[in-house]
Amino acid sequence: MAAAGIVIGLAGAWALSRYVESQLFGVKPADPTIFAAAAAILALVAAAAALVPGWRASRINPVRALKYE
């Protein structure tokens, strides 16, 4: 889901970059470095958000979890 959001967000940012061109100082409107950095940061945040719950879930005994239900 994070990858789909990043792809949709990059497409939207590229499409709208011409509208905010007057607000950008020292950066081209469709700078691939900026887009790549933003996508990488979002991917790292998504991975970090999933890491803690996934790590905690992997430490639970499956038999005990099923008996709890």
C-alpha cells in the first residue's frame, strides 16, 4: 500500500509541479533528485511503522495466540 501511495503521490507531484514553480527557489520544478529523496523518506517511514508491530507479532507463540481466541 505504501508503494502504491508513493507512486500516486509522485505522479501527482510531477503533474502539479508546474503550478508551484514560482514558489521554488534554486530547485527545478521536476527535479528527479527531490522526488527520489521524498519517495525514499516515505518508504523508510512506512517500513519503520510496520517494523515494530511485525517484530512484536513474530515473538508470539502461534499456538498460544490461537488458544487465546
